[in-house]
Amino acid sequence: MPLKPAVKLNTGAEMPTLGLGTWRSAPGEVEKAVEIALKAGYKSIDTAAAYGNEGEVGEGIKASGVPRESFFLTTKLNNTDHRIAPQALESSLRKLNTTYLDLCPQRLMHWPAPMKPQPEGGADKEWDWKNTWKTMEKIYKEHPDKVKAIGVSNVSVEFMEELLTVAEVVPAVNQIELHPSCNQAELVEFCSSKGISITAYSPLGSQDSPLHENPVVQKIAERHGVSTANVLVSLQANKPNVTVLAKSVTPERVIANLKLIELDASEVEELSSLEKTIPFRVCKPWWTGWGHIGFPDCRAEKSKS
């Protein structure tokens, strides 16, 4: 299947197919990873307020010497900041040492699950996450100099349908977990039908993923003379309307992950079929206190418990 260098968002902007993800990157490692990635040719960097590393990402951008206008920068609104989206945006811009964000559903609303700040914590059931989106729309319309696009993350079909009934601005992106054991095909198809692009996170199945040891993945990697990581990242890059985040802080792997390969239709099908035998989701929503938030597999899991 043909690889594409970028995906055109509903704003008209071109989002690079491959980006560097920074989730679970330890303090002190992110800055160098971002610097190396940008110098090596990455054109998209992804972070989040919840990762606690926006400052380091900003330092890495500065150290790279790469002009800000030459790459895509995405961050995400923390669950505990749903009530203060404007202030949270300013905080992110300051930490990232940038004047604008390319994608910021007020920085990609990280989860449709408002939570109370610590020390109280827990779900903020008195706040409707769709109100947060309305605030994000207002920021987007009033501050095009600061926010070039807005989107969401971890939003199911059920919740997206709810959002689209009140949205004046259709999300540009829905960032979701995608790998051979979690294809979320219905969600991907639904978003595409509404003009919403997909960004795949955890394409390897996250840390210590069994997918690296899977015979199907290994066979395809050997056939193309690449690593299993290259195959798993490339799977998402071969899909229409999908961009993908490759995460590493090891310099060699950051650079190695740049290699994308074209997969034929049979290879894409073979990899996608792994969900039938080894299904799993890494990022489950239980910790938010908002239940399954519309994801069918999470709903089924809850009903069995």
C-alpha cells in the first residue's frame, strides 16, 4: 500500500505521517530525544501536559536549532484542566517555549473525562466534557495565532457522536491507541467518514509488547529486512487518513524508527487479523473514574467483572 508523507486535515493543513511520541519518557531523556529527532528529520512532535515533560520538549526543540515553522507540534489538555482550558493553553505555550501549536484541541483534549485536581482527585462529574470542547472552539476562533487546529484523544464512536451534535468545529484529529491487537476499525472508519483524521499512539503495543515476538510480525520484518518495530509503525503509516507516533528516547532507535516500509494489502490484513487471536488494549479508561467511555471492548470487560 502506498506510503504518504502527510495527511491533510479538515483545516487544510498537512500533518506529517510520522511523529515522535513522548509518553512514558523518563525525566532527563526527553530533551535529547526531541533534539535528535528533529535533527534526524522528524517533522512532528507530540507531548501532553499530563506527561510532565512539555518543558523538556521545549528545551529539545531549542537545542535542535530547527525552525519552529518547519515541524508540527501537538500537546494535550490534562484531565484536571477541563475547567481552565485557556489558562492551561498559556501554560503549555510557556513550557514549550513557543507562540503557537499546530494541533491543540486545547491541546488535543487528552480524554473526554474531566477530573478534579489533587489532592481531591477523582472524576469531576459536575463538569460536562463537551463544555470543554466549546471552550476550545472559542479559543480556536479567537486565537488563530496560537492554535492552528483542535482535536481530541481517546474518544469512542459513542462519545464522538455526542460531541458532533453540539460541535461547531469538527475535531481535526482523534488520537487513539492503534496496533494489530487493537485495530479499532469501526472508530477509524467513523472518524474518516466525518472528516476526522486519526493519529495512532502505542503502535508497538506499548512497552514489553508481545507483538515483537509474534511470528507473523517477525516473518514480515524478515521479508523486508527491517525490525519488528519498523513493521508495526509502518502498518499504521500504510493506512489512509492515519498518522502515527513512534516513541523512543534511545538515539539509535529514534533514528531507526524513521524507516517506513510499504506493505501490500495481504500483509496489512495479516497483521490486522492478529486482533482476533491476541486482542488487548494498553490504555484503559478505568483510572479516570468515568467507566468505559463508550469503548465496546471496555464495556464488555466491565460487564464480565
